[in-house]
Amino acid sequence: MTKVRSVIQTRTTVYVLALLLAVGGGYGFWQSYQLRSTPSAENLAVVDASLTAEVRSFVSQGLTRVLTFDWQDPAATTAAADQVLDDKARSDYDELFTTLEARAPGQQLTLTAVVQSVAVKELETDRAVALVFLDQTSQRASDQQASIAAAQLSVTAERSGSGWVITELQPL
């Protein structure tokens, strides 16, 4: 009888331990899923340094090319816009550029953009939102007048083939 009781106690202990391990493992799996499913963990800007650097580099270089303008060579800016801008960003840019192109020869206007900082706020594999701080220097050869303006932009970029295009530019 003692032997039977000992075997039953051992089996009961094993079943209880197995049940506790299964419950503990299930709880641990659920907690790890919860941690991976938080918005900050899903934002690749927080967890993917190389993709974040790729977007920062594209936005910085792209805006520098698109927002730099020489009245003697407006085609260079147009070519840059063809490569860098799309959708709403392109239509807004074309509207601004038309006005600039009409006034620039009379003023002999040159604009130079320098991106100071790009912070990627949201990043998915095919879409990014970045905050950009830049300075733009304008120089009028007609009267030697120069000015510097700072700008802050919210930029939306989307993957296009193997690269990126800017689809929205919002002044802040």
C-alpha cells in the first residue's frame, strides 16, 4: 500500500509540475508576443538602424538637390525633382518651381539648401515619415543681396523599386 501511495504521489507531482511548466511557458510566450507587438517595437526607426540610416541619407541628399536652384541652370533642379519627388510632393513642388523659375532670371537668383538634421519618426519597410531641419541661403546677383532662412519639414517617403521617393512635404 505504501508503494502504491508513493507511485501515485510521484505521478501526481510530475503531472502538477508538467502543468505548471505548460502554464508558465504559455504565459511567457504571451508576454513575449505582447512586447513584440507594441507600436514602438513595430516602428523600424526604433529597431532597424541600417534602414533608418538609408532613409535619412536619401531624404538629406534628395532635399539638398531639389531645394538648391541656380537661375542659370534650372534644368538641374528639374532633373533632381524627377528622380526624388512623386505624388503630392511633386505637384506642390511644380507649383512653387513655376513661380521661382519665372522670377529667378530677373533677380539672378541662386538658392542653396543645406540639411542640418533628419530624424526618422516612423518607419515601415516601404514608408517613412521624417522631420527635417534645413537652412536655405538665397543670393541675388542683381543687387548682391543674400539671406538665410531656416525651415522645418515633415517628409513622407515611400519605397519605389530599389530606392525611395518623397511623396509629401509639409512645412512645420
